[in-house]
Amino acid sequence: MVIVPFTICRPDTQPRRANHAVCRPRPSTPLDAARRTRQTVGVSLPRFLPLPLRTAVVAVAAAIIALPAAAAHAACQVTRYVELPVTMVGRRPIVTVRINGTDARFILDSGAFHSTIAKANALEHGLAVKPIAPRARMRGIGGASSIGVATAREIGIAGQTLNNIEFAVGGSDTGFAGLLGQNILGLADVEYDLPHGIVRIMKSNGCRNTGMAYWAADKPVTILDIAPMAPRQRHTMAAIKINGKKVMATFDTGAAAALLTLDAARRIGVTPDSPGVTPDRFATGLGQGRARTWRAPFDSIDIGGEIIPRPNLQIADLTLPDTDMLIGIDFFLSHRVYVDNQTHRMFITYEGGPVFGFEPKGAVDGSGAAIDLTDRSAEPTDAAGFSRRGAIRAADRKFAAAIADFDKAIALAPGDAQLFYQRAMAHLGNRQPRPGAADLDRAIALAPGDATARLARARLKLAGRDVAGALPDLQAADAALAPSADARLQLAGLFEAADSVEPVLANYTAWLDAHPEDRNRALALNGRCRARALRNRDLDAAMADCNTALRLRPDEPAFRNSRALVHLRRGDLAKALADLDAALAARPGNAWPLYTRSIVHRRLGNTAAADTDRTAALAIDKTITERAQRYKLE
């Protein structure tokens, strides 16, 4: 199949060359009859029997899915254990779980070896954290962190209850309760139907020679062999080709986009100095470190016959355990995937939508015949269904369609504050601030203690320079958030934007106390350093914070700006000037360090340089003099 601009061959063909749209016949296999057969699904309601999660996901009497195939394989049966509703929040697939009676939202992360929760979130949900072993470590992008274990007395998932469920504890906060990982997703088969907001945990029996893409009808099906899972290998991994070279890829719903290691890119022949490669942002993950990244053009990606020409991928200077590449959420949002962990295969159909940076406009097979990719799934019938579909459309930046879905959801459930919040975010994404603000007002009226909505409205008001209007929302969020909440980092930054220094210090300190190994510690340390410097107090502690932040991220100009302010307060003018010169060399045109440097120059007697910097700063921000005077810098 060619999905402009890439190729997927039909099940009875294979590509002649990796960059060629023409397919040729391949030898028939027992799977072919199953691929060509329209399949049906039988439905019944699942029932959970609680079992320890370390030995099984669940034991159920569940739906039986019939997969008609050749007569020799008629014994194949698939048991549907449970359906997990998934709601996209930005580029994150979120599953709601109840921990000891309180809702907690987890990222559905097929790249996580085990379900995890950050220590601060474990404490927030009342879980006791115990050490595993003195030298035990969790590893991922950004380095490593200590690991503990917490046991939830009661877990509610998909309307069912499980008892005494263990989570690994450690790593950086994700903004959500944690990660729902392969100790759940990998103990049976799993179907990722994220284009429709559902993940299904399945169990297959007698299906070794049967196609498992029961939904495919006449759509082409891509089949990949995957690496068997083992105690130390709990990922969905398969060999693919980039520019005709084999690489090992991990299919990772927790990755916001595809990412290739720099070592693998070099083996393919692409380096940071190659034509068309440009610097990108940093990649972060579990630990406190971060990895330099670039955007790089490639000739093609071949995923089991699905051939995408000229993809633009992120490459990162890091090492991934046992793999060369992460294939992220954009792939799962545009494909339906059945992972057969029983026989180590993966079945994939393209469902439409952007992938690897492309938005295909149509689909034809290798002979040029059109392939119908119309979504024939049933229209949602309840508010939750419209909410999930709207969230998927918003993740693809199809905001008008998302808003239409949220309209329908709200009509069905007008008292649900979360629906108004979702529609508000879609309006804001669609550059419609007035209806977005109105929806935030309605969400907060329905749920006054919702800190997330309060923070969103405060951010919107601060963008409109309405500090007085933002402060009540910030104060309400401050009262609603748990002391260890990850959102306190965001709250501290918003209080700073509102020039409310005391809550800035309190929130940065609360966050730092609860997040000893988080990747954002450098940001929080810098924020606390800056807040103390602005207030001209605890300058030794401020200097310690700034120095630690710069040890973690020595190339960050904003951290030098903060340290320069501490030097200025202490009268170390030469050191202040050195930091400001370095910061402005890395990031010129920033009003605050220009104005601060003008003050330093004036105190050093460099009048001409002071006047030049002051003029440049005021040309960028005419209000900066008022701010400097408020903090008694001049």
C-alpha cells in the first residue's frame, strides 16, 4: 500500500526495494488466508478475579474473539480480559486508576519495564515507600535513579478492583501519577487501538499460524516478528530498516515522538554534520540528565513493508538499553496494533493520520489502486466516548473536529467539569482565547478545587497582564495541591510571573524537598536562587542553589543570569559582569540581563556601556525600569 508519501505492500506481496513503491508476489504462508478473511468479534462483559500483579494481570471470564482462518487453524481463540479507556492529554495517553479510593492518572507507557510512580506521587496517594536493595537503580533517558517499591492496598481499573498491587518507585515526575508499564501490558497479548481511545488486554491460544488483526477486513496488514519477553527484557521490540540498514526499534507509547540514538544514526551514515541536520532541543526522561538532540532527514524507514520516504527524525546523543530507536505515540495514534506476546508477532494496520511528521493525503496499493481508509467504527454514544475521540483529534492538532466532539460530550454530560476543561484547551490550541476562557470559567465553577484548571486560567490571565485576576486562582491552586505535588513547580513559576515572591520560595522549596532526583531539579534550584536574589536575602543559600543548578546544566544562560544577580547583590561586580557577558553571548536580545548589565557597568563607572545596554533593554521591554526599581536594584 502506498500512503502518500509512503508504501505498505499488501499481505500477498513484498517490496522489491526499500525505496520502491512496486510490490512483487511472495510465497504463500498459512497466515495469508487469515489476512484475507473478514473477521467478526463476539462480545461479553469481563469479570475480574483479583490476583497478585507480579504473577498475572488478572484472571477473568471474558469476551471471546473469533478469528476465522483456514480450517487447520480454527481452534485459535482470543480472550479479551479488559478494555482500558485511554484519553490523550497533549501527546500523552492517559489511563485513570483509583488508588486507595482516589483517582490517579497514569501514562500508558509500553516502554516502561514496570508500572512506576514517582516518590512524591506515592506519598501524595498515601503509599508507603520501601527500599528494594541498596544498589538497585532505575535507568532510562537522563540517567538513573534510586528505586523503591510501594504497595497499593486497592487499585480500581476499568471499573474493577485489584488488591495489593506493587509499583516501582523512583525517577522524575511525569506530571501524572506514574507509568502503567509492561508488568501489566506485557503479561498477555495487548491491542493498542489508540485511534479509538482503547487498549485491550488479551490472551490468545492456538493462534500460531493465524492473523490476529481481526478488525482489518480488506486493509493490508503489516506483520513484524518481535523479541520474546524475558525477566530482563520487558519491551515490545522489532527489527526495522532505516536507509536500508537494520536497527532495533522499541515501540513506546510513552515517547512523544520517534527518537534514534546517535550511534545508530552514525551506523546508517548520518551525523550532526550531515547535510540538512539541525540542532534540536534536549531529550529528558527518568534521571536528572538530558541528552543533546538534532533533527535529521533520512531516505526511508521500512517497518515490515510500510516504507516511509524522507522522514525527518530526532537523533539523540544517548544510549538506550538493547535498542537503537523509540517509535512513539504518533505511530500508535495512526495505527492499530496487536502485540501477540504468545507467539512473538505484531500485527499493524494504518488507520490514517500523521506519522513521522507526514500527513498522508491518500492511499493506494502497489498497483496504484485506491485503498479505502474510511473509519467505519461506530460513532461514540456517550460523553466519555466523545471526550476520548476529541482528545485524540486535539493531539493531532485537529482542533475544530476536537471542539465538535467536546460539544457533543458536554451536551450529554453538562455537569462534567473535565469536559469544559478539555474544550477550553482545544479552543486555546485553536487560538480562540475568549471561548477558551469562558470554558475555564465554567470548569472552575463546577469544580472550584481543580488546581489544573486554576493554573490554566491563571496562565491565561498573566498572558493578558491581569496579575490581580490571576492571583486568586494561584492562591486557590496553592491551597488545593498536596505538598509533594509536581504541579508546585509550575505554580512557583506562575507566582514568579505575578511578582509574588514569598509563595515562589515556598513552592520551589516544597517541590525540591519532594523531588530529590527529578530531572527538573536544576530549574527549581535556579528559580529559588533567583527569588532569593530578587528579595536580597539568604544570598549564601541563593548562591549555593545557582551553583548546583549550573553544575547540572552548565550551558544554560538563564542560570548565569540568576547567579549574576546574586553577585550584584553581594557587590561582586566583576563576577556579575562575567556571568552576564556569558549569558548574553549565548542568548542575545534578552531584556533583563541587558538591563542588569547596564546597572553593573554603571557601578563600575563604564557609563557609555551602561547607556548602550539600558537603551537596548528598554527597546525590548519598556516596563523593565519599573521592575528593577520594585526590587531596589537602582
